[in-house]
Amino acid sequence: MAGLKSLAKDTVIYGLSSIVGRFLNYLLVPLYTAKLTVESGGYGIITNVYSYTALLLVILTYGMETAFFRFSNKEGVEPKRVYSTILMSVGFTSLLFVAMVLMFLRPVSDAMGYALHPEYIGVMAVVVAMDAFQAIPFAYLRQQKKAVKFASLKLLFIVLNIALNLLYFVLLPELYKSSPDIVGLVYNPNVGVGYAFFLNLVCTGVVMLCLLPELRGFKYVFDKALLRQMLRYSMPILILGIAGILNQTADKILFPFIYEGKDASSQLGIYGAASKIAMIMAMITQAFRYAYEPFVFGKSRDNDNKETYAIAMKYFLVFTLLAFIVVVGYLDLIKYIIAPDYWSGLKVVPIVMVAEIMMGVYFNLSFWYKLIDKTMWGAVFSGVGCAVLVAVNVIFVPEYGYMACAWGGVAGYGTAMVLSYLVGQKKYPIAYPMKDMTEYIMVSVVVYAIMEYVQVQNMWLDLALNTLLIVVFVAFVVKKEKLLFGKIINRLNGKKFSKTKTC
């Protein structure tokens, strides 16, 4: 259980930074939705462009984060040699990408539908290239167990980004009205939504400067033979990553091309804003991943950690189900994160959250093929899931709009999750506590059904009922896991842990 304690500690640090960071970042959602109306399509543009950058980030890192963890923990391999080789490789490809985009900026912008604003594409190309390069020193911080610095830099980016956005979307526009000559030196109202991209560039540059200590203090060695080994390992992960990120972004990339209405940007903005509310699942999954990935590969030399992986899966599912019913239960309050004009999209929130839970479970299941160096399986699972998602979008978006996007995510992640479990039980069997997990799922479904279909006319009474239902779910979990919670209580009371097996 010592390993689980270490995992829990790191998850708390990463989780707090992720949750606090996402919470702070949520301040941009009401800001953008208030300043960029549905009719303007501004938030739809942000949603669309950032979907492209998410995909490009996966391509430009080409699985090297995971390769770094895998090879730096291999016998006979010097970790610094792995680190420097990956830094130079990713640095070169990132610079090449920026050069190619800037060289062909006009045709690229035209193809993406931004012929009038090629500067959006040029700026974000530089941003995503820097993000790709930064992913490696950030992975190094995780591998060195420097969770505090990792979290601090992530929060620095978010706080700085929020401050600059408040400056350029709130303060300067007001000052411009009374002093256009002076304020006009640093602010141009015609830039509009473009400031969201320019400010991102500034913040990414600041973080790059803060990562300079991780880029010094060792001899740079470019090991071609080692790189070839890592590329053979990471290429299937790249395919897996592309398919995986397409599961998250394909709907937002495809929507403007397949939606038959003239208000595609407006509808995409509504969907993107409502989906932000469901992103608490992404917070939990991301926090768990940051701690879990180095933990798993660090333990990969041990004889048998399958029981630990099974327990981690159970508790991951419990906490994501709890997050699901909390968000659904308090949606009448949480909805104020976005402007009222975007509330018509709230119906996608539970659906998107279910898709995120499936994605998290799939991530937990994915380690079996990484540990046995059979990453091509992940590419197959994610590829099939992505194909299902794209098919659902192409077939149903023209008729059902963004609701088809939400259900496409469930279909895609659900397919990948089931395939990974079925094949994994044959190739690397793990005795997951299926009975316990099924019970938790069923109880959460019942709680959700009551919240959804038992409506009280008074909002506060409805919230009170939902709170009671959440307490019931928590009580059920505590009762099921009473031995574990008993030990936690004993620890808090300063009592000595029993040596009885707890899981």
C-alpha cells in the first residue's frame, strides 16, 4: 500500500493544481461568453482553433512523453541521455513545423476557413510548437518528482493568462472609450477574439523562460540508436494519441464543415461553452494521469503490481462517478459559469461527462499494452473508437446538430474502452473488482435518474434533494469501503494502522 500512498500524494498535488487551474481558467468562459456573443461566433472560433492545436500538440510530441518515462526507467539506459535526445528531437521538429506553417500561412488559413484572419493560425502555430517542446521538460519534472514546481508553472500560465485577458477584454475596452489616443497604443478594438490567441503566445513564452533551468546543467547528447528505439516504441503511441485526441476534438473540427446551418460558429460556441462545465472529469483524469504514469513505469520492474492497478481503477471510477452526480446535482448553480445565451447547450453536460468517464477508464486500462511494449494495440483501439465517433458525427450532425457531437464521444470512448478491456484480459489479465464497480455505477445511475426526473418546482428545494442524494451515494461508498476509511480515520486520530490487508 506504500505505492498507493505515494500515488495519492502526487495525485493530490497534481490534482489541486489541475482543479484550481481549471477553476481559474473557467473565469475565461464567462468572460468570453459575456464579451463574445453567440451571434458573433467568437467563442465558436476559439473552440475550433484550440481543437486544431490540441491535435497538433499530440502530433508534435509524437509519444515522446511516454517514451521518456519508459526508457529512463530501463536497465542500462542513462536517463539524461534519454532526456537530451528527446529534447533535441522534439525541438527540431517543432521548429520545422513553425517554419512550414509560416511559409504556407495563406493557403493553410484558407483551408481552415480563416482566410480573413491568417494571423490566428500563425500565432497558434508558434504557441503549439512551444507547448510541444515544453512537454518534455514538464515530463522531466514529473519523473524527478518535482510536483510542486510542475504545478506552480502550470498555475503561473493560467493566472497570467486570466490577468491579461481581463485586461484586454474588460479594462482596456472601457478605458479606450474615454482615451482612445493613449489606450490605442496598446489596444485595438478591431482585434477582438484575436487577443485570446496573442495573449496565449505571451503566457507560453513566459513559461518557456521559467523552464530554462530544466534545459541546462547537463551535457546534450544526441543518441541516434536510442532515438530509433524510442521512435519504434512511440510511433504506435502517436497513432494512439492522434486517435485519442480526435475523440476529443474531431467533432469541433468537423462541425463547421458538416453542419448544414449558416450559424455553425454560433452553434459550435454553444456546444463548446456547455462542454466546459463537463470538464471537471478532464481535471480528475488529467491529475490522475500526471501521477499515475510515472508511478506505473517506476513500478514496472516489480514482479506483480496488478492488484495495485485494479484498486486504483476502482477508486478512480468512484471519484469520477461522485464528480458526475455533484455536477449534475448542482447544475442549476454551475450553469452561471457561462452566459445565459449559451444555456441551451446544458443538455449535453451529462452526456459529455459520461464520455469523459469512459475516457478515464480507457486510460487506466491502457497500461497493459504499454508495460509489455505492445503499444500498437492502443493505436488499434483508439483508431476504431475514433472511426466510430467520426461516423456518428458525419451521419447525425447534419440533422441533430451538436447533440450528435456529444453522443459521438460516448460511442467512440465506449468502443475503445470495451475493446481494451476484452483484449487486455487475454494479453495481460488483471482482476478488476467488477462486482464493486458495477454496484457503484448502478447506484450512481439511480441517483442521476432521481435528480433528472424528480423535479421540484422550487430551485432551492431541488438542490436540497440533490444534496441528500449525493450524501446517500457517499454513504454507500463509505459503507462498502469501511475498512479503508477506518484506517484513514485512525491515521487522522494518530492511531497505529492495523496490519490487516485492506484491499
